Amino acid sequence: MSSNVIWPNYFGRKYLGSIRGFSMTLTVIGSAFGTLSFAIFYDSLGSYTEIIWIMMIFPALGGMAAFMAKPPKKHKKKAEKDLIKSFSAF
């Protein structure tokens, strides 16, 4: 799965467990409320057509957010900065 490579490259490995745990929680909540919204719309309108069109908005918004997202900047540790500084003195 490509997300196993993308997540550490984007966020780093230090807090990967907590970030993935939070995103999995949101995934489970979204799965629960997604089916609930389909049931409510079907009961009230007698068709899935309207809710399918409404739900198509979310992948479009997610795609736009993904293209607009900027990767976080990684801060170099002080030891790495000192090492680079000492080699640049030569």
C-alpha cells in the first residue's frame, strides 16, 4: 500500500503512530456516519441518487486539499547544523 511509504515521508517517523491512530479514528467515524446519511436520505426521499451526488463533493474537496497542501518543513537538529558548519569551514 502506497500510504505506508507516503505517511513517513510526509510526517516523519517520530509521531507516525499517533498520527495514523488519529486518522484511523476519523476513518471509522466517517464510515459510520456515511452509511447513516445514506439510510436517512433513502428513508426520506426513497432514492440514493441525491446522497450519492452530495457524497461526491467530499472526494473532490479532499483532492483539492491534497493538491494545495504543503509538506511540513523538517527542522535540522543542532548537531547536524554544527556538523555542516564545521565541514563548510574547510
